[in-house]
Amino acid sequence: MTTSVIRELTATARAAAHGPYAECACPARPAVLADRADGTVVRHGGTVAKAHAPDADREGLAARLAVAAHPALASVLLAPLDLPAAELDGRPVTCWPHGTPVDPEAPQDAPWEAAGALLARLHATPVEALPGPLPEMRGPHKAALAVDRMRRTRPPEAVAAVVEGAWSALPPWARAESAPPGPPHLCHGDLHLGQLVRHPAPHGPWHLIDVDDLGLGNPAWDLARPAAWYAAGLLAPDDWLRFIGAYGAAHGPAVPSDADPWPVLDVPARALTVQTAALAVAKATAARRELDEAELALLDACDRMAAVPPELPAGAAK
Amino acid sequence: MQCPKCRAPMQTYNRNGVQIEQCNGCRGIFLDYGELEALTRLESQWAQQAPPAAPPAAPAPAPAPQAYPAAQPPAWGAPQPGHGHHGHYRHQSFGRMLFSS
């Protein structure tokens, strides 16, 4: 994104924080929190302005914002500031209160219990009570985009074949080619540790942020990224159990409360493993570097999938 | 192999290191010789780990609801969970991965 757009986005955040004409005496300098094609985020004082992707579905975004602003989700999703819809350089812009994120330098302190409990409450929210029509959760679509991005970088054939093999063995719904199984739930669609903030900053309760991929879908998808990290041997077993245990304790509906969760998690965790491996291969190929240890762990997991067909959820074929 | 009950194809799954065959049709499960014993052995090992230890006359302690099933990674997971790359937060690449889509 160009400097001028960042400047304008900063002005948007400043105006949202103080009103358009007020003098600003904020001690902190404005900060660019993220600058990617699918989201540029700038902070000014207690306010954050986000420029979404240029091709963002405007109606979908409006519905997602309405959900984030709904009182039923006040303790789950961070609510946007109540401002009229705006665009900047062809990108929709939204404003949010600033929250304190998970410290990227101290991931060992990550709030896995809060993440599990927040997802349980998100998934258990009755869909009828929410403003709609709600768009689809974009998780499987993002997996397909990641594989597509990998293909366009033309990675070494042997590496691509491992990812493609795992991808092609997935059922159509996990590749965004058909509707997901089971009753639709409200899902986040892109859970990772960057999607949690404390609000009010710095000591308030944890909330989920970033509603760009939120929508109706299979709730196991939201558990699948930590599941994929765990299955690849990257996430410590204790952290995985804190996360999935808190989800179960808060009566999250994605997995059975008294039985093995893996039959339900198997397909989404495979898909997230493929997605993460595909992005790693795409980035490594573009940067002309070798895959590092964590990236290889994901590629190895893709390789092992070939020997074990995806599990059918209980009752699927009866 | 074919299911002896409904003739649908059976798929092999790994459950806690034990290979089991499950029918794609009726979902019935087939165990080879020794596999039931292997599963029973795993179950008793796990029951022994469940605190607190029950007095001899009392019934066996109820399984902790979350720990057992969720702790087992899928068959395609990394071998030897807990001894591989696990907990590599200091590994920069995984540290970044935790925070990105």
C-alpha cells in the first residue's frame, strides 16, 4: 500500500479517535500494525482503522460488521466503532477500538483457554438471533487460495506433489467446492493468535477480532489450525489440551464432549495443514530459500496423510 | 478388505498406535488378533495415570473427560508427540506461524 494511503488511513483513525477537527495531544505516534494486500491496519491512540481488501464483498462485510456489533456477541467479538461506511482508494475502511494483542515475543503466554472458550461461545450463538443474511465462513476458500498461490509460484515439482496429493485427497467441502457437512454455525474462519485482543486495553477480557472471514460454516474449522500445529508436532501437547479442553468445558458444539474429537477434526486439520504448507512453499519459492524446520514439519504431515485416508464423521455413511 | 457384515470396503485407521479396520458402509470395526488386547492394555495404562489413585476395593476412577482422546494426534500426525518439534516457540518460523493466516 502506498504511503499516501497509509497517511489517509492514519487521518481516518485520528478523526475516529478525536473527531475531525479536534486537536490531538496523543503521546504515542501513529503505528502501522499490518500492511498486506488483504488488510492494512493503522492505530492512532485508542483507535484502529483498517482498510480491507479491494475485492472485499461489501454486502458480506456489512453483515459481518453487524454481527460484531450485535449485543449477543459483546463479550466474544470486538465491536466496531459506529461510523458510516467509508472507502479509501477503492478499499472499504472500518474503525475499531484498540485492544492489547498477544505478545508476539512471548507466545508461551498465549491465552489458549480464552481462545477455546471464545470460540465455544461464538459457535453456540443462535444464528436466528443475528442480523443476516450471513455469508459463508471463508475458511475452505482461503485454503483453496493458498494452494492456488503456491501453484503460481511454480515450486519444485517434488514439493508441490506432496501438497497437491494431500489437497486432492480432501473431500470437496474442505476445498470450497461444496457445502460443509452438519448444521451451520457462526464461525470465525481464520483463528490464530493475532486474532485475540484484550479490551479495554491493557487488562480487559480477551475478544476475537477480524471478521473478514466470519460466517456460517463447520465450526471444527476454527479448531483446526491449532489441531494442525499440534498434529505436525509444532504445538506442545499441553497447549493443545488447554485449548481443546477449554472449548469442551464451555460446551463448544463442534466436537463431542465425551469422545475422541479427532474424527470431527481430521478433515479440517488436514486442510489447515495443507493451507499452511502451501503458503510456506509459496513464500519460500518466491524468496528462493529452503523450507525451514517448522515448514518442513507441515510438509511431512502432508506426506504422511497419503497413507491414511480422511476419516468419515460418525454416521456419515450409514 | 471387505466388511464381513455388509460387504462394503473397509478402511484402515490408526487408533493410539493400533491398526483397526472400519467399514465405510455400516461403520463396524474389525480387530486383528491381539489388537483388542493392545487396546485394553492402553486403556489400563491410561487408567493408572488418572489421579487420584482409587483404593483397591473402590471402582476404577472415571476417565478424565478431555485428556485421553484429545491428546492422541491423528495417524498422519508427527511421530512421538511431545518429542518432535513440540513446543518450539523459540523457533522463529513457528512463532510467526502462530500469528498469521
